[in-house]
Amino acid sequence: MSRISTPCVNICWTDPVHGLCEGCGRTRDEIGSWCFITEEQRLALMPELKERLAKALADKAAAASPAQ
């Protein structure tokens, strides 16, 4: 049996504002269904996860910075 591809980096904390894991960028539903989707679906989703996580972290940083 081969291992499935995963974006998990063992930083499992869901951001309540965006609903994304702060380690991998997946939603709770995606994490829960990860082992049930095809490898092709996982590989197609993984680049999107990096982009959405970067956007969520940028939004979080912008919200934390003082207004000018």
C-alpha cells in the first residue's frame, strides 16, 4: 500500500476567521475527507492550499497592523 500525498506539516490549528488550518491551509471538511478523495484530486488541490494559506496569513497580518 502506498502513502497518500498530504500537505500536513503537523501545525494543526484552525484559524476561526478563515476556517483554515494554519499549517496546511485545508478546511476542516477537506482534512476530514482527505483520505477519501483520489490522489489526483489531492495533487490538484495542494497548490491552491499554499495560495489560500498565504492570503489568509496576509489578511491576518494586515488586520493586526495599526491603522495609519
